[in-house]
Amino acid sequence: MAGCCACPPPLPAEFKSTAFWCEENVYLLIQRFLLSHQISASCDIFAIIISNVDKSVALWNQKLAQQDLYPVVWDYHVVMALRLRTAPSSEVQQSEGADDQGDTAGAICRCWVYDFDTRLGLPCPAEKYITQSFCPCPARFQSMFRVVPGQDYIDYFASDRSHMLSPSSSQLQIKGQRPEYSKPPPDYPCLVGKKAAEAGVTNNLMQSFVAMDAQGLGTMYGRVLTLQEMVHWISVVQ
């Protein structure tokens, strides 16, 4: 798999995503990218969970938007970010190799966002993604960002998919029938990270990752940033 953050890697040719299951799509993509020495040697990989205390965040330039200038309101959304670990050399400072770069073409790009639901391109330069996805809006729709190192996300993530069960599922389960989901689930088993499994955790998505006001969580669940802090974060080179 070719690519680095100055010329970001595309999705693997055979990669299959599942609509409305962003947290699992990102899990599998991080898993694939962590296996690439070329990527992991030059970039840090992160899962970014987007939500707020009311679980109601507005994102612009989403594929589901009814009109171009309208946002989509999610309870939460999950994307992946690649951030260059060291400053790019003069030979690779141009942000070449990404589709639909718009007005960021030719600028130094150190961070890229992979959002399966955006119209802005995949991957998208992080500055462009932040600027065009998070527009001024009422406070109740403003986003917060939980930034989780990729390996921690892989190790500690756990979801039994119960958050996507339809209202009728409890009755179906009582009758011994298969549950129904509000959206078709992926065709593979539920994802549970190695360290989550070792701790006996089978479901922590909503309470440990999506909840922006959760208290007493360990560092493995990342840290929560405001939009302003996120703008600074994408520019940091470590």
C-alpha cells in the first residue's frame, strides 16, 4: 500500500465499508493502515469521534445532505485522521495525490481525514475538512472531538451494535427471533478489541467513546477537544 501523509494513501482496493456504521468502517481502516510499515513509519493514525453532550452535531458537505448548503445532523460520527509525524521536506510539501483538493492544492498538508460520508474527497486535507464540514451554527449543534490514537482504538473498542437496534427488536428477541436493526448491519461479527476482550468488555462505544462528558476514563479513550483546539491539533507536527 503506497503513500504517506504528504501523498496520502487511498483506500485499499478491496476495502468494503458499510453505510451508517462509521465507527466500524474506521476501525477496519485503521487496522489495515497500521499493518503498513510505510504509513506507520511516517504518520500517526487516529480515530476521531465527533459528537457533543446532546448527541446532536451538524456537519456540512455530507453525502446525505438534502441540499448542498444544508448540514446533516448526526448523533455521532467517526472519521480517521493521518497526521505527519515530522515536517515534510521541500520535495514533498505539496499536497499532491489527493482527489478534489480544492483551494488547498499546493499548500503544505500535514494531516488528512478519511470520512466515508463526506463529499469533500477521500482522503481530504484536514484543514479543508474542518473548514467546510463545521460551519457556524447554534451551540446545541456544535461539535466536540474525541481524538483516540489508532492502536488504542483497535485495542479498546467494543460494540455489540445494540445502539442500532430497532424499537421492535426487544419483542423479537423475547420470541427467540433475530433482532432487527435500524440500518443493515455489517456482514462480519461484532468488533471487540483485544484489550477490551481481556477485560471482559463487550460494549463501550456509546459510554466510553461517544460520550463527550464521560468522567474518569483512562487515556486509552483519547482526549476531547473543542473545534478551536481541533484546528490547532491538525497543524501540530510531533
